[in-house]
Amino acid sequence: MREQLINRAIKVLEDNYQPGGFTIPSEGLYPFQWKWDSGFIALGFAHFDLEKAKSEIKTLLDAQWENGFIPHIVFHTDSDSYFPGPDFHQSDLHPQASEKYRSTGMTQPPVTGFVLERLLEIANEDGDMMEFVKSQIDKVYTNHIYLYENRDVEGNGLVYIYHNWESGTDNSPIWDDIWETMDPPEYQFERRDTSHVDPAQRPSKREYDHYLYIIDIAKQHNYDDAKIAEHSPFLVLDPLFNSMLIRSNEALINLYTKIGGNEEKLSYLKSKQEQSIASLNEKLYNSTLGAYVHFDLRNNKQIPYVSSSSFTPFFAGAPDKEKAEAMVNTLQQKFGGEGRYLCASFDPTHDRFNPRKYWRGPVWINLNWILFHGLNRYGYHDLADRVKTDSLKLIENYGFHEYFDSRKTNPDTDNSGYGGDNFSWSAALLIDLMN
Ligand code: 9WN
């Protein structure tokens, strides 16, 4: 059984691997390279094909802009089978955009630092992989400098996202409060996603109007970060994005220490690390909810909802013992009932929860992977094991889907796997979790 599942996962990754040296998340639905997908995908490949794992990361970092920015989608082809594609995003408006690749002008959670560290671990610290890490690590470091120097508007070590697509959790109910403050025009466009996936499982047309409008504002300012910080109606401190940055910082510190030298880089990373953790605890922790939440910088207030992103600070080592215990209680009480798989993407006890719709409730394997490692880091091994077992069970029952219903149903009669099929990070992270 174990071997069969792993072989199926390997096939998903092999089939989605492209001649350009990168892997698409899912055939038809997502035909390009996505930033955080690439990180997770590399971890899967590393268990059976180190060369492909390396090329995934190398290709992504090859698309880095001159200012250190790494885009959320790299458009390796001019295919118009995804909307919005390169002609809508127009990354060339930014004076330092890559000349080699067209891309979006927004980013995604900074996972590449901890991915490099895990690649080295999977490769048993072998010399070739160490050489690879040495050849790429400065690009990731430059990316962290870009984030701290351009997106930390309060100077406290937390960086903003200006678009829901930057969070990776695209249509989370968290953003509904922000949509209520906006009134974008009705765009005319042809959706491509809903020709691959049941529209009931995807964001609505009106939500897309908001998504496009924020991009239009960023384009009016040629994707200039300072102007975006001034004008974007969406300006948020995301616990997920910041936790990934903090964990990746920690990985860079560990890797540079192994490499030796690099004193200046180490002291920069260490000072940011301390400041970011302190601010995450001060600004994003909500003691009433017993969880980390998002902060709306534009409207200067916390957005008080619990989602799977609320627990990602475990992975970053941010909460103290007291917070950690409160978070575990919240997780068990709201998300962990007997009839549920862990971990729903949004609070199942809230009336905005929707078990079938994308980031409004379903379980996502990448968030589970982050949670598994975070809970283990804090010694909650039983709960971590449950997250792992649930992830494997969902894939075994329903296949390598993009997301899954968190309600326990009968696999013989109910189809609880949603979104894209043969989804790369579900396959890659299953392999990593099983090894
Ligand atoms: C927009 C590729 C990406 C993931 C995101 C997921 C989804 C894109 C979309 O697919 O977003 O970036 O078109 O819906 O939400 O996390 O990286 O798998």
C-alpha cells in the first residue's frame, strides 16, 4: 500500500514536470510555475530525483528581479490558457523586473529558505547538494533583504502583502472584511479556472473583480512598493507569510553557519529574526481567540478570525509555552472534532465556513505539512501524528487532489477531493511525509 501510494505520487510529479526545468501545479488549471508550489514540489522530488529538485529551485530563482523580488507566477510560455496571464500582469512595468521571464508583479509566501535546508537534510548533507545550496543561498538572502527593506512599513520586522494571491490562501473569508471596504468596477473577462473545476469550488466572479482591481492599482504605480503601500486598499500582515519568512530566516542562519564566514549576513538575519518574532507575538496574537490572526494595516485593526494560517507560527518557533497551549486548545476545539479531518483552512464553527469552497474550509496538504512540523517542534507529537495520518488518509481515499472536505464522509459513496486533480504539492508532500 505504502509503495503503491508513493509510486502514484512519483507519477504525478513526473507527469507535471516540464522540459523548461520546472513543474506545473496541475495540468490544465495551472499551466505555469508558482513560487511556493515550487518549494514544496522540490521536497518531493528530492526523495527520488535530486537533479529535478535542484532544477525546480534553480529555475524559480532564475526569475528573480534585480531588486531581489521573486514573483508568484513565472510565465514560461505565452499560453493564454490561464487568466489573468502575462498580458494582464505586465511585470515589465517595473524597471527592475526580470528581462528573461514574464511574471506577475506580486509574490507568495517565502518558503525557499527552509526548502534549501530540508533539501540538504533529505540529501544527507551530501557534497553536491551543499554546493547547490552555496550557489543559491545568496539569492534567497537578497530576497529577504528585499522584503524587509521594502515591505516593512512600520519598521517592526513584519512585512506586508498587498494582494490576497500573495497570501496563497486566495479567497479566505478573512478577506471578506476588506472586500466590504472596496467597490471595484465590473470587469469583462473570460475565466479559465471554472472550465476545469466546478465553479462551486472556486472564488466568485465578484471576488475576481476585487483581485483584478488591486492589480490595476499596483500597475498604475508600476509595481512600486512604496506607492503600493500608500495606495493599495489591501495591505495586510499575514501570520502565514510572516511565519514562513521567520522560518526561512532561521534556515538561512543555520545554513550560513554551516558554510562558515558570512558574518555580516548572519548578524543581519539574527537581528531581523529577533525583531520579527517579537512583533509577530505583539501584533498578530489574539489572546481571546487563542490564535494568531491577520492585521489590516489599511484600516489599522486585527481581522479576528481563526484559519489554518493561525497555527503556522508553531513552524516558526514564535509562540511561548502559554500561547502554544492556548493554540492547541483552539485547534482541538474548533477544528479537531471527531467527525473531522485536520486541518480545515477556516474555522469550522464560524458561519463563513464552507467545506467545499477552496480556502473557505477545505483541508490543504501544504498547510498540514507546515502544521505537522510545527506541532512536532513544540512536542505535540500525538496531534502532529493525527495531522499526518489525516493527510495520508485523505489522499488514499480521494486521490491527489488540490483540497479536501474536512468532514469525514464515506469514501465509497462521497467524493470529497476537490479542485485540481493530480496536484503536484499534494503528491510531493505525501512523499516527504512518508519518508
Ligand atoms: C492564484 C497554484 C496556486 C497556489 C495557491 C492557490 C491557487 C492561484 C489561482 O493555485 O492560486 O495564485 O489561480 O487560484 O490558492 O495557493 O499557489 O497551485
